[in-house]
Amino acid sequence: MFTKQKHAYICYDGALLTSKGNFITISLVVSVMQTLVDDIGSFPLPKSVERKAFEEAYILAREYAVKDKNFRENSFICRNFYDVIVDSFRKKCAAGLDVVNYPQHYDICKQFTEVINKAMEKGTYVVEEKDAIIPEVHVISKEAKSLCEELNKNKIALRVCVTGPMELYLKEVGTTAYKDVLLMFSESAKRFAKNAILRSKHVETVVVSMDEPSFGFRDVAAGKDEVIEVLEKAFNFSGAVRQIHVHSPARIVDLLEVKNIDVISIEYAASPQNIECISRGMLEKADKHVRVGVSRTDIDAILAELYEKNVAEPQIWQIAEEERVIKQRFKKAKKRFGERMSFTGPDCGLGGWPTQEAAQLVLKRTVAAVKSNS
């Protein structure tokens, strides 16, 4: 995605296209265009949907997606999964994001480990290609035309998050490193990523992110060379910008050596010290870009701070940071990284937020803050 192209370009409903109708490389666009706003993924379930019902429907929906069966044949799936995903994705799109992640309502590890466990019954950690399906992406593919018509868009620019191989390995195996098994997890993660790259008239997968929240905090006991090899394998696909999202900057130097990674995503809003761990010069030397989180999503800390100010029952406008605060943070990050800052948005996912309306307000205010400064 980061090879140079000479074609003219335009901004096309948030999706970046060449004059020939093909997606342009981000490296060419960011030098003359604004930093793109995306989101990390997770989003609250609507209050009307029970968690247990959603999870049961999710498992069934995965089976339907693998077999490409018509979801409308099953009212339980439609009511508790399909329609939920469509409505949540609609809310995210309406917030004005340039690149929209599918609404991740399911547990970020179970979403993938349940499929890996199925493969383990056959003596391997490698998921079969046909089973490496993200059902939410399948739904968005089916509904893209209707959503575009409803939202008055020509095309949806989609972001896909996949839980990374190191995180999945920690969950299923632990910290002891077995290289052959690690590489199996990499292959499975890659297969989920490749199958989620959509190319159609109404939706295009612009970004695929591998999420590694434990990386740098609690690591698999693998050497640097092994980690690089594992991630190189996981990111060995083309057709989308390849992000890695981490919560700790402790091992960013290692990530800079992974050739197949295009963008390193760091949290900054709730952890301002993180920005000091990487510089524009480091990114330029490694030929990488950065995504910087500029709005807080650490909801428990936010609510605790409000409680200390005697706000026991805060309204959603009080929970979401003010636009001016986000704007100041974005300006500081943009000054530090310049053209190497190709993406921005909230720090992390919003799944733990009290309501969808509160989560959507974070997205809206983040978009407004960034756009007003671009």
C-alpha cells in the first residue's frame, strides 16, 4: 500500500481514490491531505439487546456466514445479530469517520479463539481458509449498497480489526514460546485478515489492524527475531493499509523492524507519555506511519474523575471529552509527526461505554476536532 503512484487523486466520501478509480496509497495522500479519522472497533450493545442472546446469535451467524446462507432465514439471528450490526455500523458511519471499523460487540479474543479451537480438534492451530470469516464483515458486505443509499455515500471505507497472533497465543497457550505454534497463530490471523478485505462497488476495506493490547505489558517469552518473524507472517497480505494497535510503547522499536507493518497505532489521549517513545525520524528511517489516539476512551477513569468532582450521574456530554481538548491534543501530535501521522481517532475501543449515544458522541467530537484543525 505504501508504494509511490503518480496518478491524480480526489477525496471520495472519505475513501481515497486515484483518478483511475483505484485506491491511492496513504503515503502519497497524507502529504497534501488531512489525517484520516478512524476508530479502533468495539462499540456498546444497544440496551434493547441482551448480551446472552447476542452471543448465541453470533455463534450461529458465524456458521451462516461460512456457508454464505441467507441470514433472513433465521429470525433469531436477524433480531439479535444481523440487525444489531447494521444499526451499530450505521451509527458509526453517521459520526463522520473517514474509515469505519465494523462494530465489535463480541469478545475480541473469543471471536477468533473459538474458531481456532475448532481447528484444534483436527490437531492444528491453523484455521481453514473457509472458516476464517468475520461475520460482521460479511453483514456489512451484504448491506453496503443499502447503507450507501441511506447515508448518501458512494462507497464505505471499511476498517477491519483482527486480534493479533501474540494476543491469541497468550490467551490459548500462555507465555512459554513454541515457535512452530506461534507461527500457526500467525497463519490463522493472516487468513482472517485476507478474507476480510472487501473490494466491491459500495464497500472497500481500506485498513486491516492487528490488535495486540498485551504486547509490551505481558509478553510471550520469545526473542526479538522470533517476534518479528511471527508478525511478518501475520501481516503477509496486501490490498489494505496494515496497522498494528498496541497499548504499550515499550517495544515499538521491535515493531519498526517488521517490514509488513505500514502503520503503528499508539494511545496518547490517556497516556501522554507514549508520544515520547517514537519520533518522526524513527518513522522516516523505518518507512512507517503512525496512528495517534487523541480522544480518551478509558471510561472507568473518566467516571471516577467526574465522581471526584461530585458528578455522580454524568450526562453523555460530560463523559465525552470536549472538542477543544481533543483539538489541542491532535495539534500537538500532528506537530510532532507531520506527514507521518496518517490516521487518528479515539485511543481504543468504546465497548465498555454506558450507551451507544455516548460512544457515538466521542466519535462525533473527535471527527469535528480533527476536521476543524485540518
